[in-house]
Amino acid sequence: MGQPVIVENRGGGGSVIGTEVVAKAPPDGYSIFDGGAGPGDQREPARQLPYDAEKSFAPVSLLVSAPMVLSVHSRSRSTM
């Protein structure tokens, strides 16, 4: 990128603490959020977030694509 990059990890609060910092940062392109599925997965009905998960962020790029597999024991039976 041709310039220094500072990584500031803000853990805790189920990622709400770090997400809030980026949500309230000036929209100048210098603060980037990388939080897995994104802030939208924190929209639990009972949870009061200090930011609007849908309006505070805009997707920029897909960073990773990984296959997911669900496995069970070969002798397991369905109960449905």
C-alpha cells in the first residue's frame, strides 16, 4: 500500500467494543473493520447496540471464502 498500517485490536463485549470504535470513526477510509461475518450478526432483538449495524457500515471486499462441512457419525439415525 506504500504507507504504514496500524492494527489496533479491541477485544471484548462480543466484538461490540471494537465495532463501536469503527462505527463512530470519521468516514475518511482510514478505519477498517474485519470481524468475520460482520457487524450484522450482532442484531439480537434484546441487545442494545451503540451503533446501527446496517447503516454504520458498507462492505468493501470479500476477504476469505472457505467451505463448511457438517458431519455426523456414520451410524446415526434421523429422529425426524
